[in-house]
Amino acid sequence: MDVAAVKEHCCRYPGASSKLYGPPSNVLVYYAGGKKFAYFKTSEPEQWRFSVRTTPEYFLALTDVPGIKPARYMARFHWVTIVDVGAVPTDYLIDLIDWSYTKAVARSSKASRRHE
């Protein structure tokens, strides 16, 4: 799966939206229910590195895989950065994105219930 295919996949989720942030952050963020579920870095030297949220258990396992590292500033929330999306098997990458999307939707549902 290449960068374009991942972008397309992230936009297909029900209620998903994206927003491009310019300098200084330079990221393309995907949201579900107002909660972030994935993002791409859009500037060099880390252009097109892709980040998603994982479970604490997956976080530990994934950060031992070459080409996957803790996400800068977001690692404490169990986010990982995939250096090259093309190097990760498509099914596995889709599973990671699916889980991150589901977690974002669940978090947004809890937040909306608190405000009722």
C-alpha cells in the first residue's frame, strides 16, 4: 500500500475528515468524531511518515520492528510512526488503521455523552 492508497483508505471511514496543518507542524491529520486517528508528516526530512494509535501491547511489539518507531510527542499515548507504509503488509496496516479509527470513535462517543 502506498501513501496515496493510505490517504484514500483513511478518508473512506464513516465520519472521517482530514485537515492539513502548515508550518510549524506540517501534518495531514485524519479525524473521526473530532478525535485524531492517523496523520502523515508532510515536510522533509520525515515526509510521508505515517502515525497511528495502538494498544499498549502492540506499541511495545511494533516499536521492536525495523521501520516502526515511537511517534514523536505522541508515544506516551501509544502512537507509532511507520517510516515507509509500503514496507508494511497491507492487511496489517489496514488492521492498525481500523483499530486507531475505532478507538477515536469510541473516545468521541464518551466525550459527547459527558456533555449531555
